[in-house]
Amino acid sequence: MTQPALSSPSPVDPSVAIAQLASQLRWHRRLLAVFGLVLAAGIIAFAVQESQASGGTARFDELTVQRLTVAGPDGVRRYILSHDMPKVPFAGREWERTVPPGMAGLVMLDPKGNEVGGYAASDSHAMLSLDYRDHPLEAVVLGTGKADDGSQAAQILLKQPPTGPAVDMDAVDRGAKKAAQGSADPNDPDVRELKRHYAMQSVRVALAATPKTAALVLSDAQGRERILLRVDEHDDPAIVVLGPDGKEIARFPEAKK
């Protein structure tokens, strides 16, 4: 049996071929987009089913994130965990904070969304703090640090409890900007609030240890050191009482001559 003759291919217009290829690519992109949506919906449905099957909870062996926020049913944030230190949430705003580079942190917040403490760590510092309520002020600070020469130290600080009305952080912010611009008029209400805020941050009790010394320092309400209980670098102990001007007024035992 003879085979039918094959017709020779006809020449194709290059512009037509390109148009057909572009049309096919657009169709494939739409198909992939639809497939992605279907896959995402399937994953979400599976997660919901697993959560419902486990009583509203999901379990993961490991979860890697750069930032994690825990909020209540009302949407108010209660914990913020971040690879870089979060800003200070207080009075409905977030304020800049000064921390060493590379510091990660966990911030604790009250039911109003105000910061009330937290933990922070970098390659040279670690700090745990508890704050006073309704004031952007630290109450207790426990910290460790490493100096450039590799020596390390630890300290515990108890800070002055706040008095008077709550700090106006908007006024403090304006006062700080005016001070940075060199226009810190002492009679300016914003500057006065800035100074009041700084005055409320004085340390009343400090306990510290270094490789060679240890000390307990008690200060007055103005932050002036008044009583020092210490062991110096020669392992000699002393109790020193200072006057308001910082001058020594008593010591036990008496200083060696």
C-alpha cells in the first residue's frame, strides 16, 4: 500500500509566533496564580482543621520569626519579642530608646498597652527590668556587662519611685528637641517637664560587683551618694558616709595612712 504524501511545512510569520508564545505565557501565569491561591487556601483550611481538632491550639516543634507579638482578645499588645529592641510603647505612642547595637529584646506591657518591663541582650550587655506603673520609669534593673578589655561586671539598681502627676511624654519629647537645638529655656514648660522626668530617674540603691571590687551604694532622693559599703581592689572593706556635697564625713574603719 502506498503511503499518502506528506505536505511540506508552510513558512510561519515570526511576529505571529511571538504573539502566540506571549499568549501562552500569560495563560500559564494565570494558571499558576490560580494554583497558588488554591494551595494557600488548602494550607489555611488544613491548619484551621488541625487547630479545631486540637481544641483551638496548634503545636510546632520550631518556629523562626524576626518579631512576635502577643495580644489579648481586645487587640492590646501584651508581649513583644523582637530580634532588634522594640521602641518604648507608652501612652498610645512608641518612643525611641537608646540601646547598644545588636540588642534583641522582650517587652512586657500592661492592659493599657504601656511598657512595664522587659529583657534585653546583646554581645556585651544583658538586662532585666521592671517598671513603675503609669510612668515610663524603671523601678528595678538587673544587668551584666562586658568591657572592651574582656572584664565583666554585674549590678542591681533600685530607682527612685515616682511622685507627682504622670509624666507628659509629649512635653518631654518637645523639651528634648528644644534642648538638642540649643533653645532650652528653663522657664519653658516642655523643658521643665524634661528636667522633671530626668530627675525622677535617679538611682537610690546600687549593688555592683567587678573582678576586683564589690560595693553597695545608698543615695538620697536627689541621687547623691550618701553611704558606701565596699570592698576595694586590695580586699580592704570600708563603710563611708558622705555629705550632700559629696565630701566624706565618716568612715569605718579609718583610712590607712
